[in-house]
Amino acid sequence: MKRQAYQPILITDASRSQDDQLRTRQRRYIVMMSIRALCVVVGAILVGAKAPLLWLWLPLCAVGMVLIPWLAVLLANDRPPKEEHRIGAKLRRTHLDETPPRALPAEERAHRVIDAEP
């Protein structure tokens, strides 16, 4: 019977909890919507002050007001990729396959020597 090489399970390989993922997505959404609100305020100030280069700044603020909410909703509803689709997981898996087997305890070594003799 061939034994598999001992592969330790690392806590760093564990996925993040659902609550942690939700909190991260909520923070990202709040930051992005704050940037959008800032674009609205800056656009209003620029129009009210008749700022120089208004033709440049106003479209940039408008893009921020339209594009950022769309991206915020997309990113807030997004989940991290599944482990089998992550590139890092594939690289780690090939790295783990190349690791040498762990040394066997004395009892198993004795059994292996006895089994190997003809």
C-alpha cells in the first residue's frame, strides 16, 4: 500500500469567513459612494464658482457620478473566486506536489523494511 506524502494543512490556506467578506464589500461600497458624493459636491462648486477649465472638470465629475455607483454595486455584490479558479491555488498545488515526503515514524519505518524484503 503506497502512502501519500504528508501535506500539512495551513491556516493561511483557509478562506475568509462570510462575515469578513461582507464587511469588506460594505466598506468598499461606502468608500466608492463617498467618492461619488464628493464628485457631486465638487461639480456643484465648480459650476457655482465658474471655475477655469470647466469644460474639462465637469465631464470628469459627471463620469464619476455615473460610473462609480455602477461599479460600487457590481463590486459589492461580487464574491471572491472559488479556490479552484484562483491562480495562486494552482501554483501552490503544484508546489505541494513537489515537496518531499515527511520522514516516517520509527514504527512505520520498521514495517516498510519488513515489507520491502523478498
